[in-house]
Amino acid sequence: MILLLLGPPGAGKGTQCERLMLEYKLVQLSTGDMLRAEVKSGSELGKKAKAIMGTGKLIPDEVVIEMISDAIDLQKDANGIILDGFPRTKSQASSLDDMLLSKGLYMNHVIQLDVDDNKILKRLSGRFACANCGAGYHDIYNKPINEEKCDKCGSTSFSRRSDDKLEVVQERLKEYQAQTLPILPFYRQKGVLQLIDGSKSVEEVYEQITNIIG
Ligand code: AP5
Ligand code: MG
């Protein structure tokens, strides 16, 4: 199964992936996570990506298209794939379509998480993650059971994303409106697009997703 989670920054794509991976044994392919790994490694690509991501703008299409194509090839034995954060331009969507066709795959579901801007700002200003395993948390909505320790791996080290600063989030939201929303008609026409209310609790959003994917 190939599932695409679409939604503005902070909509909860990563949060829902964590649970879908566990319960459906799906693999998450997040271009944002891949780019952050490049930044961390200090590679040439990472240096270029860091400068762009710090402004809230998108990385050039050809870079992320190659990245995702290679990542899909590595998942031949997976139960299914969740695409998180790709595609987010018309050109990426059309390349993905060609790519899947050439690999003998097809998109089963595109789920758009709808969340208003005020809620997004609240979610992103309180977001943090385990610095060891990447598990995502929130200061108010999604705290670790023991506040000092990650629920998943027990690490006591946490980090916050530098692009969650207010001015960068505002730019990311603009990019979503200008570049990503225009790809929705493409998937609507294919009959695979479903809109869900992403402003509900993590549990309720998960339920809406599982109702769709079965
Ligand atoms: P990326 O990493 O993809 O970021 P994003 O799309 O902006 O989305 P986020 O990861 O910020 O949000 P999310 O939806 O995963 O929310 P989360 O689950 O964490 O991209 C980063 C950058 O990389 C881009 O700006 C761009 O520069 C570059 N890039 C990446 N892909 C690219 C591409 N394809 N093309 C070009 N450039 C690309 O949740 C947020 C918070 O809310 C958490 O604290 C969570 O605990 C909490 N929360 C989640 N759900 C709920 C809920 N239902 N109720 C209450 N709280 C909740
Ligand atoms: Mg994410």
C-alpha cells in the first residue's frame, strides 16, 4: 500500500506516521527527516539544505525527487509506504506519478489533514522530539509519561526544530498555500483524495485515517 499524508506544517503527519508504522507495519518516508539527517551529517547537500530550510522555503524539486526515488527502491520488501512531506509541488506530484508507474506501484490513498493556522502555531511552538530516537512530543498535548524520559527509548535528551520559530513557520505556511495546495486537484481527479479533520485529538485523527485505509 502507498499512502500519502498531506497537510500544512504541524498538521500531525509525523505523529500519525509513528502509530501507523507500528500498527500497520508501514515504512515512513519523510523528505523532511531525510534532509535533517543530511544537515546533521554535515554533507554538501546538508549544508545547502540547512540554509534553505532555515528560511521556510522549499528545497529544489530535483533534489527531493531523486532522494525519494532512491528511498522507494530500498523498500521493495516493505508491507507498504507512507509518504510524509512529499510531494509538495505540482512538479513533484507529476514526477512521483511517473516514478510509481515505472516501479509498478500505484497510490492507494491521499489523506489531507485539515488544521487551521491558529492551531498550527500552538502545535509548533510546543513541539519537541527525543534526540535519540526521534519520537515526537508536545509541551501540552503530547507529553512523555515521565516528563524527563522518552516513552519509546528512555533517553533523557530532547531537541526542538530550528524551523519552528514563528517567522519561519509563517513562511512554511505560505509555501504550503502557494505550492502544495495546488496539487490537490491532481489527486482529486484520480479519485484517491480524502479530507479529514486534523484538528481533533491524536486518537481521533488516527481513527479517521484507519477508517479510510481499512
Ligand atoms: P517537514 O519536516 O516535512 O515539515 P512540515 O511538512 O512542515 O511538517 P512538520 O514536520 O512540521 O509537521 P507534522 O505534520 O509532521 O506535525 P507533527 O506530527 O510533528 O519539512 C521541513 C522542511 O524541509 C521544509 O520546510 C522544506 O524546507 C524541506 N522539505 C521537506 N520536504 C520537502 C519537499 N518534498 N520538497 C521541498 N522541500 C522539502 O505535529 C506537530 C506537533 O503537534 C507535535 O508537537 C505533536 O505532538 C503535536 N500534535 C500532532 N497531532 C496533534 C493533535 N491531533 N492534537 C494535538 N497536538 C498534536
Ligand atoms: Mg513532520
